[in-house]
Amino acid sequence: MGHGLLIALVCILSSLLLGSIPFGYVVARLVKGIDIRKHGSGNIGATNVGRVVGRPFGILVFLLDGAKGFFPAFLAASGPIRLGLEGQTELMAILPLLCGAACVVGHMWPVFLKFKGGKGVATALGVFLAVATVPALIAFGVWGAVLAIGRYVSVASITAAVALPVAFALLRGASTPDDRNTLAFCGLAAAAMILKHRGNIGRLLKGTEPRIGRTRADSGEKNGNSRGSNVDKKPAM
């Protein structure tokens, strides 16, 4: 195995493990001593943490999930890692995308929680801020605008996921191999995030999806287990 390939594999595996750190689960355990998977929507992401544990902690989880996506992709595109791949142009170009993809996969299917994780929105945002900054900022702006208008986090997230590859295609196109690889990654990440929201889509169609500031119970959804209990009604990201 070549030296460059070994470096790449170590980077990708490290990114997968970092992405698998369930910050929502950890924060809920530390702050309230609860398993966040048994409360609210059962998701380990920032929105559910914000509803159950409190808005500041939801924001904290959002930032941590975003950071774990940003730094592996950013570091893979700069510094000592690039020096270790000197002369291997194609590997240098694609490694940030592979590390970013590993982070998102780790978050969605974390090895530490039996492969049952979050929806990847914050982590993907962090990755794309590193590899496609302007399209990522546009997608984040779309997320904020849709959330402000409709007050549905799920709708905002799905719309932002669609906006990401569209913004990249309009701004940078697919004229070079690097752009084509990044655009393909945008599309795959968007598809994975939408797939992860299929439960939300079902609740939207039934009219039971909670808006920001409302619990699932407020939306009329019945739940027989501990989810929905101990819910903080403060809005979350």
C-alpha cells in the first residue's frame, strides 16, 4: 500500500469515527441524565435536544455537529495532510470530499449508537462550508428563511438540502473534474438528508409535524412511550 493511500485511509477512518460521536446524546446525558433517544422525537440532533433539554443546548449541539463536519474536510484540504500527499494531485483533490462524506455517514449511522443516528444537516453544513463555502452559505440562508416563514425545521432542512446542489451548479457548474465530484457529493448528501427526513415527511402529510416552539403532543401526535415527556417548548435550531 502506498504512503499516500495509507494517509488517505487513516484520514477517512478518523473522519468516520469523529462523525460518529453523538454530541446530542452526550449533551443530554451530561445535562439532564437522560437518553435523548427516548424523549421528544427520539432523534439525537440539535432540534430534539433543543426541545427536550433547552434551546441553548440545542444550539450547542448544532455547533458541535457542524464543527465535526467542518474540521476534517478543512484539514484534509490544507496543512500537513496535503504535504503527505504531495505529487498525488487526484487524491489531494478528492480527499476533503471523502473525509466530509465519512463524517456525514458517521453522524447518520454512528458506530457508537448501533448505527442509529441523526439526519446530518448540521454536519453536512460544516462539511460544505469547508469545501463549497458560498453554496453552503446560500443553502443555510434558504434554511433560515424557510424556517422563519413556516416554522418547520424539517421543511427548512429539506429545502436547504435541495438548494445546495442547485446553488453549486449555478455558481460553479460542472466543467472541471473537481467541480463534478463536488456537485455529485452535494447531490448524494442532499438525497441522504431527504431520506433521513422521511418520517417528518409522513407527519407533514398527516398534519402532525410540530412547528418550532411546539411539542409533538401539541401537534396532535399520540405516543405511548416516554417520548414527548419532559419536553421544553422553547424553540430550537
